Amino acid sequence: MTDQQRTGRRSGRTGRRPGPAAGAALLAAVLAGAAGLAGCSPSGTDGVGGDSADQQAGGAPDRLAADPLTAVRSAADITGRTGSAHAATELVTESAEKKAVFTGTGGYDYVKRIGRLEVQVPPGAATTGKIVEVLLPGTVYLQNSGAKVPEGKWVKLDVRQLPDGNLVSGGATDPAAAAGALRGAQKAELVGPETVGGVALKHFRGTLDLAKAADATGGRGGDGLRMGAQTFTVKEIPYDVWLDEQGRLHKVVEVFTFAGVAGSKEAKDQVKVVSTTSLTDFGKPVEAAEPPAADIFAMKPTDAPKDAPKDAPKDAKESPKESPK
């Protein structure tokens, strides 16, 4: 069951977007120095209902579909029915001049629809050490995001404040969003059987459409996917995904591209982001909770960095325009 089905909302409509966001510029600056990346997360598994682990609503065990496209599109819902999973992420950003690698660990609870990641920041970024992220459909909380945020405090952002919908700007792709993007798969082919981490899996490859993934997801879970669809310059997103015999997602690699120079379509100005999400320990509890209200730091326009890089994606310093209805 997707958010759209649960709430009855019409897909493709995100409502009124927030005004200019200091938080968006702040998050952009975290990554800016590392790879020219600036602001540019169910999502796939956000829309999962309360079915028992590895079971469909009718009680039959999940199985990998014989048709590649059906298998890929179904991965988010099937994975969500496991209840939870632990995650490892890698995000590699590369432009004509810079390359940076962000790694993260954490997990996602598909029942409570909340996840937590700890992302290691490479040298050259606007902050040091690690960024802790708490992820919910349409919302991300950040700790140690730099700028003028007091130590131990959190910044709360609506993903619609970020041009890429927080698919890459947080240094990792929300595990729920990484799976949710597969709902928009347009092409899929079976590469063959492969063993990953000692597990026998099927490797599929193809392209996906984030706008269609957002529509298939619906609700707040689709907001980040929709923002990415508007911002990324390559609309046919390449992916590779590894699924087990139950159809669960064990690993997915998605390649996003945006213009490092606002509005430019020239190859030299494009920034490529290769996002890898690996899931293990299906059903094992995940510790994730929203930060207490007392620990949320209210950003002000003057708190945001004023030196966002010139090669930031268009509108990185302000909220994106509302999508057509």
C-alpha cells in the first residue's frame, strides 16, 4: 500500500512549499567544499502497510517475479514488509574538478516509517566528523550540520526545501527513497545471478523515472522523489539492483546528475552522483526516533551560510518553485 492509497491524496501534488529556507543553504554548504555539490529520502518503502514480515496482504509468501520490470517495481513494497533493515550507504560525487566519497551506516524501520543514518564527511566539507540524520517521509533532521547550529542540536528540514529532495544533498540517499525510486522503473533486464555478501541474488539493470516513482508512491513519501525529478538533468536515471528470491532489495546503485553551473547543459558543468544503498539484517530492530522538540534549533535567514558555491544547482539558496498541478 502506498501513501497515496492510504491517505487518498492525489499524486503529483505536494501542496504549498515553504518559503526561503535557511536550512536548505546550510545543508548545501555541508557538501559544497567536498565536491561542488550544494543542495543539489516512503518513498519506496514508506508506503508499506502493516503486513507481516515477508507476507503479502493475502498471506502468501513474497516471491521474486519472473518478469524483470515487475520484480524491480515490486522491490520497495516487498522489502518494506520485512519490517526493518540495517543499511550501509556510499555516495560518490564527481565533477570535472572534484571527487568526494561519503559513507554511512544505519537502518530503516518500515513499520514506524523512520530511519537513522550516521554519515562520515570527507575532508574539505563545511563540517567535520559525521552528520547524524533522522529520516521520515518528507522530513529530515540533521545533527552536526555545521554553520551556527549549537553542538548537540538538530535542524529540521522539509525535503521540499532542497532542490534534490535530499536524495543526495545529505551525503546519502534515504534507504526508503532509494527503494522507492525503483517504483518508477521504465526498463529492466536480468543481468544474471550473482552472489553478494554470501547471498545468492539476481542482478537487474535498467533506467527509472523519478517523477513516475513519486506518483506511484504518493503522499509525503513522494516529495523527495518529485523534487529530484525536477532538478536532475538526466531524466532517465540508470540503476543496478540486486534482489533475493523473495524479491527483497539487498543492494541498489542509482546514478544522479545535476548541473554544477546553474542552467548549464554542457557536459563539463555536470556533477555525477553515484549512490549505493545496501540492506541486511531484515527484521532486526532499528533504533530511530525523532529528536525532542527542545533539541530542535530554529534556523534564521542570517544563520545560513552566505558563501554558497557558484556552481550550486539552480535555486540552491531558496525554496524551489511549486511543481505544476
